[in-house]
Amino acid sequence: MTRAEIVVDLAAIRHNVRLLRELVGTTMITVVKADAYGHGMVEVARAARDAGAEWLAVATLDEARALRAGGDTGPVLTWLTVPGERYDDVVRAGIDLTAYSVAELDEIAAADAGVPARVQLKVDTGLGRGGAIRADWERFFARARAGEEAGAWTVTGIWSHLACADEPDHPANDAQQAAFDDALALAAAAGLRPALRHLANSAAAILRPGARYDAVRVGLASYGLDPAPSVEHGTDLRPAMTVRAELALVKHLAAGDSVSYGHTWTAAAPTTIGLVPAGYAEGVPVAGSGRLEVAVDGTRRPLRGRVCMDQVLVDLGGDEPPAGTDVVLFGPPGEGRATAQDWAEACGTISYEIVTRVGGRMPRRHVDPDRDPDRDPDHDLDPESDRDDDRGPR
């Protein structure tokens, strides 16, 4: 029996990557950081490569190491380091490092790797996060060029990140793109000739063709989640994650009965309540108490009372489905299911947070209906069937 699990459809991942790659018409960098947004980094990486992604991208050096340990041999970009990081093995593995400053370039130069590093330069064009600020660009580019001439590294890319790409009319988009063009001109004046210039994230890749340059970095959309849900764009994205469980218990409530901590909800009339064995330890947001909905055997039902650590309660409206009945917490639209976007809106957050936080004690299982057409990812709950990742708690 399966208490609760995450099911990831690798065919949906391939569909999304292939669709987006065809749409943008340039090099695809599929972002698989944070365990592929909760979908399983190594498995998603393989699916993305199968669909034509030329590059993968992660945040940390450890994530890049894990990709190589998982068998990936293609181009990989990483971008988030702190002073004192160990670079030598990552350089030898052919991973592209991102430098934000002259000081970071100096640390890379000091790495005892035995081979030149592959380095990309990030400039801050207005997000105010990582990257060299405008006042430092000339010195930053001069140091990067000097390191190339000395044989310490090859500068393979220059990039930046947009703050408001999901709002296509926001003036920051034009301002940041203009700043990025200024940075590229200064880099060229310093003698740098990187192969990749990239600015667009998922939203910009879909909504802003002029920001595609030599490559785009697509994270959220690769997983079938809409990076700009308030904008109509018609892209046929297919959500890859389904989070599901089985009812553990069904009981009757009388009018006036209250449930869960604090008795924040009281039944106005007789009803039935179902116990779902997944709570905030599995990533069900406490902020969704009394707001979230789930699908019980294909019918949308509201959660009642506070989300607990191990379980939630769902109002069955007088129905009495047996224990063991299928519950979909969220997944692709259809069959009464709530989506990750529905949960995000109910909790006042974004779908990125919903999918990356889910997990806890739930195992994750990968299915591939394209390659196993007899397996239906919407209904196959057999925990013994082709489990890719039976690791238990995460």
C-alpha cells in the first residue's frame, strides 16, 4: 500500500523541453537546481537531454557534482558559490563556473585543477541579486580577459537575470535588457568573445523573443508550470508532478463537531470527513489550512481545519468512500484535480514554492508513459511497480 507519494511523468518533461526548444529557436539550458524543482534531478536531467536540451544548469557545486555522479557528461552551468569553495574537481569535470566578482575570479584562478576552468560572467542588470554591479564591469571584464590570456580559464558565457519577466509590460524588462546590451559591449571592448549570451528565464523565453540571445535558461516551464499565469500565451505546457495519497480513515461528523487543532472549523451540518496521511512534514502548507482543495476519487473536496504535521482532513460532504480511496493533492488539470498553481494562489505564494517544498517522508516515483504505454501515471499507485526512487524519507 502507498501512504503518500510523488509521481513524476518524464514524458511530460520531454514534451515541455522539446516544445520550448522549438519555440525559442536557440540553445536550451534546462534548469535542474533544487532537485529539479522537486522532480528528481538525475532523472529529469536525462529526460531533458533526450528532448534536446544542450545544457543543464544548477545553483550549487554539489548539485553539479551530483549530475556528473549520475552519469551526465554534457555542458553544465553552476552559479552560486561562497568564499572558500573547492573548485578543483568541478573544473576537472568540465563544469562551467559563474563568477560574480573579481575576487571570485581570483579564487577560481587559485584552484589547483591542472586544466583551465570554464567560466561564465554574471552581471547585475537590475535584479539586485548575484552578479557584478555596473560600476565594476570594466574592471571585472579586464580581469576576466587577463585570466584568459594567462591560460587560467576560458570565458564561455556572459549572463544576467530578469526581475519582472512574468510582467511583460513592466519597464524593468526594457531597462535590464538595455543594461545587458551595455555589458556585452563592454565585454567585447575588453576582448571577450563568449559563445553564450543569455538573459531569458522561463517567462522571458516564452514572452520576450528579443531576450533570447544565444540561449535561454528554462526552469519552471520545463516542469509544465506556467511562469506567467496572469498572461495569456497559449503554450501547451504539461505539469509533470502529481502528489497523491490514499484515504486512511473516513468518519461521520454531527452538526457542531469541530476538527483539528484550535477547532478552527466546525461542521454546520452532518457530514463525513476523510483522513489523508500527509501534512506539513510532507510539504502541505499550513497557510493552506481551510483553503486548499484535493481530489478524492476524482471529486474536488475542501480541506477542513488546520494542516497537521502528518495529516489533513478533507470534507467528503456525506459520501463514504472506503479507506484506501485515491486522493490527489495536486497534479495536472482534469478529473477534479487541484493544480500546483491552485495551491499557490490559495496560499498566497508561487507554484515554484509548492513543488520544491513537497516531499518529506513521501517517496518519489518516475513514470514514463511514452516508453511504457500500458502504465497510466494517473492511476498507477502500485508501490512495487518500476519504482525509480524508493529512498523513503528525503
